[in-house]
Amino acid sequence: MVTILHIIFNDFADYLRHGREIEFRYEGKDYSITNCHYEWQFCCDTDGTTIKLCAFHEFDVLVEKIRCLEIDGIRIEDIFDKSLGDLDVLDIL
């Protein structure tokens, strides 16, 4: 596991394209992008919500879906590229 405090979205996307799972904390909530039962899921681990994204092997689809997902009205891409909000922890698994 690698813990990183700042990363731009393109680097974040490269980790996903290589099948790496990612966990991060943003504005006090824990989020994860994980492979579960051969599909990628985006989870807010704090409140238990899960969004099914795509099959495990669809890495480009995964990146595009993550790029467009929003947390509190802010795209995940912007959270990382513009260092918006309080990004406390980023773990690359």
C-alpha cells in the first residue's frame, strides 16, 4: 500500500488502469474504488452507499465513470486536479 497526500487525476487514472484499488478520505468521509466479484464499485464507506461501475477488465470505462462521478456536487477529477476540499488520505492498494 502506498499513502499519498496529493495526486492529479491523470496519475490517479493510471493506477486504476493497472487494476489498483484506491481509498481516500474527502471532507471527513471515507471512499473507495474496489474490485468486488469481478466488477468495479465506488463506495462511500462512511454511509454504506455503493455504485456499481463496470466489469473488472473495462479499465477505460472505469476511468471515465470515475472522472464524471461527483461528491457533494464536485467531480472527482476536479477534487484531485484542483485540490478542492479536504483530501486527508489517499491509499493506493
